[in-house]
Amino acid sequence: MRLDKFLKVSRLLKRRSIASEACSLDRIKVNGLISKAGKQLKPGDIITLRYGEKDMSFKVLIIPEKDVNKEESGNLYEFVDTQS
């Protein structure tokens, strides 16, 4: 699944267009590398989002076959503590 679509489906970002824009502004990394919106994700990838001056990292657990509902979206990833 494309990075921008995963961010939307997982509800880490509200809309796919916002995810694409964040990628073009180099605010999203996958496994430590700045990534484009079309990057194909796989389970185990680490997504780092930059919110202002703060970075938040998430590990991809599941790549869904289709869109998921709001209750299931939190099961697609887990928060990774990057402070260690």
C-alpha cells in the first residue's frame, strides 16, 4: 500500500492530500529516509512524522487489503518511543 494511503486509512493524517503534501515537504520518513507519497509500505516499516519541531514514530503492523473502520485503524500501527 502507498504511504499516503496508509496514513489516511490508519488515520495518522486526516486526508490523503494532506499526507501527499507532507511527503512533498519532506516531513515524513520511512525507516529513517525521506519518502515520497508513492512509497510502498510493508509490515515492520517505521514511519516518522514531523509535527512542527516534534517527531513521532510508528511501526507498521498490518497492511490492510481495503479501507478499515475507525475502531480498527489503531490496530494497523504501534507508537515507537524514539527517546531511547
